[in-house]
Amino acid sequence: MADQNDLVSLERLLRPLRCELRVELAIAILRLNADAKVQARYEELADKNTENALSNDERSELESLVHANSILTVLKAEARAFLERPKAA
């Protein structure tokens, strides 16, 4: 699963994106969410993980979902920072 060092590295890698964003894209990134099917699968896997009942394939699937969510979290942080920065007059 993604650790804090991974997230810091990812944030540093994606930080230049903030300079290239446009308002419409930043808003679209902030609206991104998992669809109901993906969210339900994540919850199912998380529950099984809590019960220590995941197969190896399920563990890999859960790790992939967690990594994808980590990337989305950093993208959303960059989009928020872009939208909150002072506008040049």
C-alpha cells in the first residue's frame, strides 16, 4: 500500500501540473469519484481485509485501488491549490 514517502514523491512529481491547469480541468478533477460499482468493490475488499480473509489476488486488487485513490488524492490537492491561488490582476 502507498506509504507517506510514496505520497510525498507523487506530490512533488505532480506539482508542476498546477502551472498547466485550467479552471475547467481543475473543477473536473475535483468532481472525480469512484462509481458505485468500484466503491462497493473497495468496501467489500476492505471488509475482507479487516477480517484477514483476502486471497492474494484480492490483496493485489485492493492495493491497486488504494494506489489509484492516492494518485487521485494528490491530483485533487493540486487542483484545489490551483483554484485557491491568488489571481493576477
